[in-house]
Amino acid sequence: MRSETRGRHRGEGEHGSRRSKGAQTFRRGRALEFYRQLEMKRSTLKQQLESSELKSIHPVIAGELKATEAIMNDFVGLFQLNELLEEAQATEEE
């Protein structure tokens, strides 16, 4: 009986798992928002690569684009966002 009480206080009981789900959902939501910001930066860098006015700094922009894409890939893996990104894309296509 006593060990059950301790487990609940540590978030191992029925109510504790609900709280961690909410926190996990919140963190994933924030992670998705940050990923969307990275997508916007990638889009901007791609537009800059196509700009004739920025031809002289093309190598710098290409390097930034490559680094941004690497960060995006690492971020997806770290936060396990593959499923969430697929769901978001399916929702946008509807």
C-alpha cells in the first residue's frame, strides 16, 4: 500500500501519466513551431540563392542553407517529429 502512494506522488500513477502527456504535447507543439520557423528561414535562404543581387555572396548563403537543413534534420530526429510532420502535411493538403 505504501509503495503505491509513493508511485503516485512520483507521477507513476494514473494521474501522473496524464500530466506527462500534457507536458509532452505542449513540448511537441513548441518543437513544431520552432521547426516551422526553421522552414521559413530555409525558404528565405532559397529565395536569396535565386536573387541576382546576392550572387556575390552565393557561397555564404549556400552554406547557411546547408547548415539550416542539417539542424532541421537533427531536430526532427531528436524530438521524434516525423509522425507529427506527416500529420501536419496531410491536414494542410485537405
